[in-house]
Amino acid sequence: MDFGCRIDEWTQAHLGEMIADMAKLIKIRSTVGGAEPGAPFGKGPALALDKAMEMCREAGFEVREYDRAAACASFGEGERLLDMLAHLDVVDVADGWETDPFELVEKDGMLYGRGVSDDKGPLVLALYAMRCVRDLGLPLKGSVGLIMGTDEESGMRDLPHYYAVEKHAPNTFSPDADFPVYNVEKGHMHGFFSAAWEDGTALPRVKSFSGGFRFNVLPADAEAVVLGVDEKTVRAVCEAEAPRLKVSYTAEPAEGGVKLAVTGLSCHASVPENGVNGITALAELLAKLPLADCAPNRAVRAVAKLFPAADCNGTALGVDMADAVSGRLTMVLSILKMDEKGIECTLDSRMPICATEDNCVKPILSLLESEGFSARADFTPPHNTPGEGEFVRKLLDCYEEVTGEKGRCCYTGGGTYVHDIEGGVAYGPLFPGFEANIHGNNERMSVADALKAVRIYARAIAAVCG
Ligand SMILES: [Zn+2]
């Protein structure tokens, strides 16, 4: 029987045990918490680390721990040829789950639970792939490691503890995304701009304006109070413009003027084409009102000019750029807070490989300054593992062999666990088109997909280390 058939047989025979191991990890509420002795990211992640290390030792692997922040299970002799990088921490849950999020539930071919696809389930898949390769006795030229972190979701403070002691493997993949292979991650600009002014008396003027709550979420809702206008004037502008802006609105009398609120559609800031930004839509509505010439109104008009509602690619900022490997720049004004003293805004931009500090970040900042704002930005450069290399080729081959689908390299606007790891890629375990509801309610993974993924991972270990 050939090696592929033996892998498929082994994984089928161990499916029940594999799901039971996922359940043990999902039981532990490993959301980040305050540092305690022996638990740098809180009790939950530390308990999950203990449980995972126990599981790996029981499976017969050598396990080493790094400052209680991470651990690594490995097997094989000699040089480390492959690292797999997965995490045990999870984001917290909201109301609305149909099952207990901290009990793995199997129903109609689907597994439910917090972490089942991000990233406790995938960690177990990688562990079983290692077990499979070992049990089938394939001779390896070097060793393979499963690095288990406990702080992926809130700052990745875990990996430095591991890499302070150990070298980077020449090949690293993280089972914490989708198949086929994500080898390119856009750069990230986290920008801030603000202006301050004295209390004004000019009318009509925007008294307050706010929307957004998190830098990486495109906000649906925004509201403003405009003094010195009547409801009829505001409604006339809204009726004319709201359909084009794709927002709903309410306008009601308030404090010597009108309170105007709009609702668009929220989404992650890395894919703004999926949403409708309430802040920029409201800025456009406000800019169409017959406002006086004063500092707060000028700020609102500048926002409307530089961040038109329909523009999520930085076109008005002059930085709309794209390349074949990493796609098009995205630009989201994600938080705006304005009162009678001034305005503060936050930007989230995902930048293709062709974008640099010089051709992109600096021009944005100087344009904002020319409009009267103070501006600054934090820039994280992109991640780019060449798609033509032998490692990526092998990963794609394994994917093709198991699925019968054509493998290809993809880019993402989000950052993954390998963002700072040279030569690293994200590789499964979710399949294109599957909605796992990661970070949301009823997070899930299909049993059939889990089986396929572990078969791919076992082949990948054999291909890279064999
Ligand atoms: Zn994750």
C-alpha cells in the first residue's frame, strides 16, 4: 500500500481520538488575562498550555516549555527542518451561541466550540499529523516541531520567548488560516490624526460627531449634533444622498439643532469592500449642509474630502496602489471622536508590497497636515514569502494530492502568526468558501474537512522532512 493510502487509513482510524483531544482543549476558557506567577497571559492560557503539553507527552513526543508562554513538541533526529505554529489562546465569547462554547459539540458532521477552528482544533490536527508520520515509520532527514503559543490573539507576546532560545526553522507553516497557501500579508498602517480648537459661536456648526470603537473594525454607526439648522434642511440632504451612500438615517430635534444618526454595515477593516462605513457617510452628509466657516466645520469638510464614503482604497489621499502579488491598498477611517474642543481620528490601512513609508505613509501624513491636522502613523511592513520556492511548491502539491483541486498562493490583508517569521506561510486548515465564524458565535469546523486537513499536514511533514 502506498504512503498516501496508509496516511488516509491511519487518520480515519484515529478520528474519534482526535476529536476527543480537541474537546479537552476547548473545555479550557483560555482567553487572555492579567499576568500571574506561572501564567504570563492569565490562568486560562496557562491551563491550556499544561493540557496541550500533557497531550503531546502522552502521544510520546519530547516537549519543552518556554517561560510558560509557549511550548514545543518535536520528533525526529537532527536538524529542525519544519516548524508548525499554532496557538492555544482564544478570543472571548458573546451571547447568542446555540451550544456551550466551551464544550465541543458534534452535530450533523460539524464540530462546534470556541477555538475549534481558531486555533485549538488546528493545533490538534497538526499534532495528529506528526503522530501519523511517526507511527507509519517514514524515515525523516531531520526533525519537525509543533510550537504552541498562548498569546496569538492579543499581541503575540508569546513567540519571542520561544525564539529567544531556539533558531527559526528553514520552513514554517501556521495552521491558522485557509488553504491553499497564504504566503503574502499586506503591510499595516495604524494612523492617527487630530485637531484642536477654541469653543466657537458660529452657526450652523457641527457640535459633536462620533463613530467607531476599534481600530480594525469598519464601523456601521455614527452620529452627530448640528446646531443652528432645522430638521427639514437636514432631512432634505439625507433624502437626496442616503440612497447613494447606502446608509439608513434618523434625524430628530436636539439642543438647539438636530441630532443625525446613520447606520451602514460593519466588517473587518482588512476587507472594507464588504461594509458601509457610517463615519464617512455621515461626514459627507454633514459636508452638504449649509455650515458656517469655522474650525469644526472645516475639519468635517476635510474628512469628507479626504475620505469619501465610496472610497476605501485611499484614492482621494492619492495612495490608491496595487500589485499582482498582494492586491490593492485599503483605507478605513475606523474611529472618529469630535466635540467642542477638537477632533481625533484613527485610520486602518492595509498596504500592498509596493507601498512603502516613503511612497505611501509619508504622503498621507503630509496631506493630513496640509489640511490642518496633526498626524502620525505606525507602519508594520508586509510579509512576503516567495510563492516560487520549493517549500511552497511542496505544500501546494500536498493540498492538490488530497483535494484534487488546483493549489495556488494567496495574499491577505490580515496578519497571521507568521507575519514576522521569514519564510513562513499560513496553510489551512479551513477550505476556501467554508464559513467557520472565527471570533463569532457558533464557531465550527467540518469533520470531513478536519480529516482532509490532517491528511494534507501529514503529507506536508513527510514531503518537507522526508
Ligand atoms: Zn488564530
